[in-house]
Amino acid sequence: MNNDVLANAPFVSAAVAFFTAQLFKPFINAIFERRMDWHLLLSTGGMPSSHTAGVIALVTSIAVTQGVGTVAFAIAATFAAIVIHDAMGIRRAAGKQAEVINEWSRILSTIHREGQFNPENLKTMLGHSFSQVLGGTILGLIVALVVTEKIVGL
């Protein structure tokens, strides 16, 4: 049994894809928003989806190294589907709700200028759009194929 975690192509692929996506976020944001936001390195949301990149890299590497008929692939694919659904659905909806709550907080703060109301902004960039998930999917596939080939030598 090999105990070298760096020889575990699915694990390394997922980790590299996740961290690569996080590293890309400030630069991709700078292209579209015309400003560099270094906080995106440690933030959820944004382009590309690091969650998607990580789980797609995991699934792809398992498919390549162990096959799609294995229990490991079934577990990873189910896990990926849940993570991606959560990122595009539940977390995105929570982010939209946070935007509405933040707007109401600003309105209440204006109404109660004497300081009785202290607004606390909620984080709004929680989930992902389809294009952000697609970006994560493409990144995850590429990273998995490159990393798995380097480690396993396919």
C-alpha cells in the first residue's frame, strides 16, 4: 500500500485545481471589473468556481485511473453533483437574499439616522453563475488530465 499522498493522482488533481481556481480569481476579476481584488484569493464565489474545479478534477482523475465503473467514481460523481448543485442553487440564492437584506439595512440606516440601527452587511458573493461553474469545469478537466498524466504516466 502506497502511503505517499503526492502519488494520489485524484487527490493532487483536486487540490491543484481548487488552488489554481482561487489563484485565477483576482486576475479574471481584474479583466472584467477593471480592478484587482486580492481578497478573492480567499473568497467564495467568483470566476472560476474553485469548488467545481476541485470536484471535477477529482471525478476526472478517478475516471482515468480507476474507471467509471468503480465505487470510487460513483462516490466522487455523486459528491460532485451535490457540490455543483449547492454552488449554483442554494448558495447563489443565499447570496441574492443577502443583497436584498443589505439593501434593506441601508434603507433602515437612512431612516434611523440617530444611530438606533447599525447595519451589518452580509456576504453576497456566495454562489456561482453557470459561466463560473463552466469555467471551473473546464479548469478541473484540464488540471486532472495534466496532473494525472504526470503522476500516473498515462
